[in-house]
Amino acid sequence: FGTSLARVLHEFCTSFARVCACKGVWHEFCMHFARVLHEFGTDVISIDKARLDSKIANLPRVDFRQESAFGLNPEEIGYIDWLCSDIICYPDRLFQLVNQWMDTGMATNFICTIKLQGDTDYSAITQFADIPGSKVVHLYNNKHELTWMKVPGVTDQE
């Protein structure tokens, strides 16, 4: 699935930023995805406080930055086609990050995991759902989390 998705994305993607390299299944998928996108000629920016597997970090079109995604200035990074996030943070913090990228116009497509804790905060979910042209969905492997997507031409269709 990841290879097929990467082929499709490459048609629309010259740059891809992944702002978290957490451990677990998502980490393995992202590592595979980053490698495949790289093989198709896509520039990949990976941002995380944790170290990135050297097999991926040493690829020539992978720019690994060992820092917090919240300290980034989108204008310093430059325009990216896709921003994907699996950051472990409160939904409000992710919402601020996403808005920073949207407000600067430095990213077009977004796929982000909204992490929920304890009692579900429906207002946190609503703020993402209210972003025009986006969707919040509960994917099969999501446990106490949701996935927010904003992909023009896809998520803005009814």
C-alpha cells in the first residue's frame, strides 16, 4: 500500500515534510514511505526530537532536522506539497501548528493525527472539522485518536 500511495503522491509532490518520527507502526510506515518517495525523486524533510534511522537520514534528498516541530518557521523551511504529522501533543497545539502552515501558505496538503486523552474534547475535534475543505475521520488503526486531512480536490468533495 505504501509504495502504491507513494507513486500516486509523487505525481503531485516535489516536497514532503513529516514532522514526527515516533516509534511504532506509524514510524515504520513513515520510514518506508519516506524511502519510497525519495526513490521517486521527492525531497523529504523529517523533523523530530528523536533520532531518525540512519538508513533514511543518510539518503541525499532527506533533510533530517533533530528539533521540535513547534519551533519551526514555515517560511524558513519553504513551500512543501505535503505536511504529515503524528506528533504526540494536545490537539490545541497541533491546531496552532497547522494554522501556522496554512496562514503562511507554505503547505497545501495535510494529514495529521489528533491525539486525544481521557474524556473526549469535542471542541478540539470541531476546530479541525471546521477548517474549510477538510475532514476528520477515525481510521481503522486509530485508537484514542483521529486523523485530520486537508487535501484540495479530495477532502473538499461531499
